[in-house]
Amino acid sequence: MLGESAALLSAVADPIRLFLIHQLVERDTACVCDLQTSPPIPDNLLSYHLKVLRDADLVTGRRRGRWVDYSLLPDALDRLESAIPTARLGVPRDFSNSSDARADDGDTEKSR
């Protein structure tokens, strides 16, 4: 289980791949010609990042002539969410209330 979680998180750890996932969440299906980053990256690099996402079973591609249409697999977002340990352990996602803990750590640093 941990190996699969690590592989999924590794696949989306790259900013370009995370951006591609966001684009596919916003659109159900997108032609590879429409999946471009800002600033643009070379086509071969875009293909590489999409291959990593395909290999992680997060996206699927369907050939349409010379183009490929990409979409997220139906369970991709659920699998990503379950790969994040804090989502299952009930750890709050909003850490803004942890300023007391940081202040305590700071006091500990000063006392050393």
C-alpha cells in the first residue's frame, strides 16, 4: 500500500504534472494540443510528463488521428486522496491554528 501511495504522490510531485492534472480536472477530456503549460514546454517533454501520469494509472489517452485526447481515470482523484496519509488519519488540513505549536518550538529554540 505504501509503495503504491509513494508512486502516486511521486507522479504528481512535479509541478508540470500537477498542472496537467488540474487541467484535466477542469475539463473532462483534453486534446494533447490543448494541454500546454505556461511558459510552454517542448512537445517531447509534455509527452514524457503525460506518460508518467499514464504509467501511474492516473490518466488515459485515446488516439484521434494524429492527436491524443487525455482524461483522468474515474478513480484517479480518490486514489490520490487516499495516498495522502493525513487525509485518512484525520489530521486537520488547515494548519493555521497551529501557531501555538510553532511559538512553543520557537521558545524551545531560544532556550538552547
